[in-house]
Amino acid sequence: MTLVAILSGAGVSTDSGIPDYRGPNGLWRKDPEAEKLVTYDYYMADPEIRRRSWQMRRTSATWSAEPNAAHRAVAELDRRPGMAVRVITQNVDGLHQLGGMPERKVLELHGTARAVTCTRCHARSSMREALERVEAGEADPACLVCGGILKSATVMFGERLDPEVLGQAMAIAKASEVFIAVGTTLQVQPAASLAGIAADHGARLIVVNAEPTPYDEQAEQVVREPIGSALPELLKELA
């Protein structure tokens, strides 16, 4: 059984219509103010930021997005005999699971946009329910359990990654025989360091990304082709 770890970033979901953050057409380049909407301290301190955040969530491209060829190719690899696949994703869109990867085989480093959590009592519920309340006229819906401030169950700027999820990701990186970093600039730590950890522990490192990354020199193979066609082709040839 070959353990293949796939670290996926925003570039995997752009073909599904979800814009990346830092690319040439990225969200933060188009609207630097938008970064405040996902920064924990601003969000907690300013009701207006929260109101704008809820409107951004309401109109998010995530809700109409469908898994693309890259997501489906990863799920197909997982179904191939002799292959054990684990996805470690920086994305919060849930498209790997919708594309056929079992929930238990996907680690969401930055959380999920499909749920909300209370910042006070940590009760968790669905984003859909929260957005229905926004549609009904609640500009900044509070937690129904304790009245605390609700936020997306994603890791905002200024928040730490879940140490348990990060620990699992590190264990997978160390144990993997093939580690594919796809659609990620490998610049955001600690996620980026997983590529180096995998290579240091003997994994065959493959980088699939439009732009150069800091880990290209450690990679056995670097692919600069469009992800939607390059990743399915690469995974098909994986022995």
C-alpha cells in the first residue's frame, strides 16, 4: 500500500469558480479591506465588520461551486487498489468531500466555511442555518445557545490552527511515500513546512503550481501546467 499525501491550496478550486487570495486576480489584491473581514481582532471588535462579513459569506462563490477535474482525480486515486490517499487542504470549501473523498480522509487545516462556531461557548452549527437567519433580516446573528458572537468555522487571521489537526497532518507528511503539493504557494506556515517535512522523511515530493515555490528545489518533480489537466494526468501515471 502506497501512502500518498496531497496538500491542496486555493489553486485547486479556482477551476470551480472560487478565486484565490493572493494571485494576480486574488481577493486581497482586488480589495485589501476585505482582509479585515477575516481577521479575528477586527471581527470581534467591530459589529460593522461582522455585518459585512455575513454579507460576504452570503454571496460566496462556495455555494454554487462544484468539484472540478482535480478534486475528482484525487478521489479516483483513493479508490485505486494499493493506494492510500490522505488530503491535507488549506481550502475551506469542502469540495474534496463533495468530489468523492471520504470525510475521514480529509484534514481541513484552515477549518470549513460550511459550519459556524460560537466564539464564547464553541457550539457548532451549520452555515446554511446562520445564512438563513441573515436572509431573514438578522445582520449579525448571535449564538442560539449562549448569545455569543458567531463566526465561520474557519481559521481567521490572528487565530492558531487546531493543534490536533496540525499534529495529524505532520504525522501523515512524515509517513507518506509520495507527497504532492498542488495549487499552493507553500508560503503560509505552518502548512508550507509539511512539504519539507515529507521530503526530509524520504517522501517523493511533487509540486504542481503555476508560480515558483520555496520548496521547488527539494521536489523530485515540478509541474507548471494548469492544475485541472495536469493533476489528473499526474495521478493517472502514479505507480
